[in-house]
Amino acid sequence: MESGAETEEGHALRAPSSLHAFNRFEIKYLISAASIPQLRAELESRLDRDSHSSAEGYGVWSVYYDTTSLRFYWEKIEGLRFRRKIRVRHYGDRTTLTDDTPVFVEIKQRVNRVTQKRRITLPYRQARRLCDDRELIEVAGADRPFVHEVLGLVQGLDLRPTAITGYQRQAYVGRDADVGLRVTLDQRIRGRDRDFQLNADATNRFTLPPDLCVLEVKANERVPYWMSDLTARLELQVARISKYCQSIETFGGAPRSIFHIPDDQTLDEPTGAPRPGPQPIGA
């Protein structure tokens, strides 16, 4: 081969990639709605709002994939040192989601205490072809290994849509000495176990009591002292909780956790009116 000549493979390795990867430590807390004003005041005095986050925050909707035996669910429950899950995620108003709307296809995995997340951006139509129809889609050369990995998992493990989660998120990012810190506050955590189109006009139920929120602190290396002090002053306890697992338990796929919401507290969207009894989704 002549010096300086480029192979197709070499060019692909240098091609722009939409693949993003994150390695972080994550700590979760449950917090009551009554404590949120004080928490937000403290966070906003030290952190900046995420560039996508307004005062009201933004919606986060995800469809999770699992085996018929709920392999990924049980890996989380059993606390395996290496575990992972696949999801398709949309940020924003789900009612505006179309086939052409960009969404994220993600592999999120835990290696010991470190959370790793890899994802690419695809039009929603392409994400469904890859994860639901199990078709190989055409992407930029540098993204092909990730797409092949997703397709290999979906086909090899016979993954299928299992649960949808949704919530309203307010996000903050660190500045100055706290660069790399990310803090999120998730409220109105709900979901469903059918109608797996993210933009489906379907009924969702709370999967955590509506007066409880999830605070997540994500750091590259360590949590700042002031953040640890804040959680101590608010008497927050670290919670080993998963929104996906809560959905599985809420809809009877596995035994209920201590955080389970009573069956008489459901959410009837789009009106948001509570109704008694465990009504079927989409009723």
C-alpha cells in the first residue's frame, strides 16, 4: 500500500460520530415534595441550570427492553457488579414526538461502582427499526460498532419492549470547582407496561408516590463537601432505587419494593385526575 493511502476502514474510524459516552458515580436519594423548595434554593445558589432545563424542567420518557424472564431487572435487584440495560429515550414533550424526532438509543451499564452510558442519536423511526424490528440500520462508519452491539443484544437475548417510564426533570450542572457535577431532580414518576410507542396517547400510572421525588447526584470523581452537607441537613437517605424496576413491580412483574405506591393512587392522563382501584392501562 502506498504511503498516505486511506482504506475505507481507516476513513470510517476518523469519521464524525454521534456516539457519546459517560462514566460517572451516581448516588440517589428519595426526597419529599415538601423539601424541594429548600433544596432548589440551595442548588441554584451553587449550580447552573442545565441549558435545556427551564424553571419547570423538561419531560423524560424512556422505553426499556428486557428478556421475557426480566434478566436486566433481576441483575439490578441482585446487585450484580456488572449489569446493563437498553433503552430508547426522548427528552421533551412526548406529544410532539414524530418519526423524524431525534431520540437516544442507549446502553447503560454498571461496572462495580461506576455507571457507564453510551448512546447515539437517531430519528425515532430508525430507533424503532433497530430495537423493535431488529433490523440493521445504516449509520456513519464510526457508529456502526455500537449499532451492531445493540442489534446483537436485542437479537441474541430476544429483548423486547417491557416498560415505559416518564417524569419531569429539573437538572443542574456544576461550575468552577464543581465542573463535572450534575444534579437532577425527578418528579411525577410514572409509567406503563404496554402501548410502547413513546408518543402513544396512553394512560400512565404513578410508580412512586407523587409526594416523593428522586434526587440523583452524578460526579466524575467525588461529590463536593457542600453537597454531602446539604443531603445530611435535609436528612436524606441514600436509596437503592430504579425507575425501571419500580415500573416492573408496579405492574405485577415482580414482588413490590418498599417504595411501592398503593393501588388506589393512579394517574389518568391526560387529565391527571386520580381514580380508585388498579385500572388497566389505556382504560
